[in-house]
Amino acid sequence: MPHHLFQPPLILLSGLASRLPSHSAIDLKYHLIAFLVAALIVLWSTPVVNKIGLRNGLVDPPGGRKIHQRPMVRLGGVSIFMGTVIALLIVWSFGGFGLLPSEKEYEVWGVAIGGIAFFLIGLADDLFNLPALSRLFMQLSVAGMAWQSGVRIEFLTIPFFGLTSLPEWIGLPITVIWLVGMANAINMIDGLDGLAAGVSGIAAVVMVIVSLFMNQPAAALIAAALAGGAIGFLRYNFNPAQIFMGDGGAYFMGFTLAGVGVIGLVKGVTTVAVLLPYLILAVPILDISAVVVDRLRRGKSPFAADKRHLHHRLLQAGLSQRLIVCFIYSLTLWVGSLAVAVSGIPSGLAYALAATALLGYTSWRVWKNARPQA
């Protein structure tokens, strides 16, 4: 894998060390280990998974809404899952998680086991093509169990009322919708080479930084491993892709990002902390929201497949896959930089200004290359 793909997250994590509370800075080595181990395992295992998939005919054929022109193995999520889980187990065995309070330990296990369950649901769909309602029922059940373990949204920021504590009968459905919705949002943007992996990797790196700053090192460890897995996978998934992550990888990354957002950020009882995960993941949130509303407005099922996602619309404008993916990356990095800035991290404003300049450049490239619509 080109080494420059690792440089931005490693530089950000290393540069953050001197600006964190002392106990968080000491533990930063575990976050770097989690990131690197996950990336290396994904780099090694993905070609193996690809060969096994090709040998057994476990491929996604071209045609219909699909962009690819040849059969592609869609089991890359197995590598991402393996890399993330093995990295976390190694860090845990070396004491990287430390001695967690019982309630925090339950939260971490809730995210970890829920991520495994969502991966298995997606893998089963990749292999056996499960009915949509069966998938949804299983996802809702797993999300409910995660809530029971302590992965709970307990506060919301309501206009004119500020930070508001939620009773359990409201917190439960909101948490479940958040966990299930994000898993499906990442799955729905997985329509171009490298798009879902890159967006997830960027969001995960931002969550590492913000979670550390918010003194939530355990949540940051999960995000660091996920970031390494996602960015390592880009070696084989960026255009032209050699393998797809499939539903297993997308569900796993989406649920894990949503879970880390809850236990690492929403648990902070400040207006800014509560808003951060929704800001970091704004791109997939807005994409799935716009598509679902549009489908309902047209009398369609919210589960009906169509070509109305942002990346589909940009393709219809005549843009190349690489330009579209880089533009959506820049959008994701921009909202992530805003989260860094509003959280009060030193130099956060400088990062936000740099990301704004990058977004301006990619937006200009999109405007310049878009085909005029009749």
C-alpha cells in the first residue's frame, strides 16, 4: 500500500499527543498500535479473501444499478472485521484498555459485540441474500441489546431548550434508530470504489482525535482500529477496485462508528459533545435522509433501491468515479474539521480552514467537469 495514505492520520495522532491530558498522551501508543495492526492485517488478508471468493464463485455480478463491469468479490468486509477485532484483542491483552469502570466496560463490550453481530448479519446477506425485513428485524434486535448494555443516547440538544435529558422510553428508540440508521447509511453510500471505506476511515480518525480530547480513550481505541482497517482496505478498494467490502463490512463499520459516537462523545454532558457525532457523520446522515424522504414523497418504499444517492447524481452529471469520491472525501473531512474546531482542540480552526480550502478546490473541479443538464 502506498505509505502516504497512512501519513495524515499518523501525523494527526502524533501531533495530538503533546496537547492531550497527560494520562491520555501516555496511552496514545496503544491507539497507534491499534491503527497500524489493523491496517497491516487488512493489507495481508484482503488478497487471501479475494482469492477464496473467486475460487468459490462468491462474487457480485455486474448489471442493473451496479457500476462495476466484471464480477467482483464482495467479502472484503471479512478482512476489515478481522483486522479491527484482532488489533483490539492485541491491545486489550497488553492492557491498553486499562481498568475501566464497570459501566464503561459494559459500553465497550456493547459496541464490540454489537459490531460483531452486525458484521454477521451483513455477511449472511452477502452469502445468502437475506430479505430486507429479516435484516432489519435482526438489526433492531441487536441495537436494542446494545442499548441494554449501556450504549445509550441519554441527551439531545433541542432548539430553545438546550441540552435535554431523555427518559428511557424516548432514549431507546432514538438510540436504536441511530445505530441501525448509521449501519445502513454506510451501506447505502457503498456505491463507488473506495467511497464507504474512505468516508468511514476519515470519520474514524476524527473520532479518535475528538474522543481522546474528550478523555474517552477506550472509545478512541475502537475508532483507531476501525480507521486502520478502513484505510488499509483502500489499497484494494480504491478505483479501480479489486474487491468490495460487501454488506458485512459496511454494516460493521457503520454500527461501530455510531457506537463509538455514543460512548465516546454523546456521553459528555455538554451541548457541543452531544452534537459532535452527528456533525462528524453528517455526510452519510444527510445522504440517507434525503434519499428516504424522496422515496416516501414519491410513494416508494424507503428500502427500494434506486439511483438517487449523491454519488449517483454526480455520476449522471458526467463526473469520473475518482473525482466524485475525492469530492465526498473532502466533504467528510470538512465536517470532521468543524467537529475538531468546535470541540476546542488546539489548532482546530486552522484544520477547519485548511479543510475548507480543500473542499473549495474539489467543488471547483466538480463544477468545471460537470456535464450541463438538459
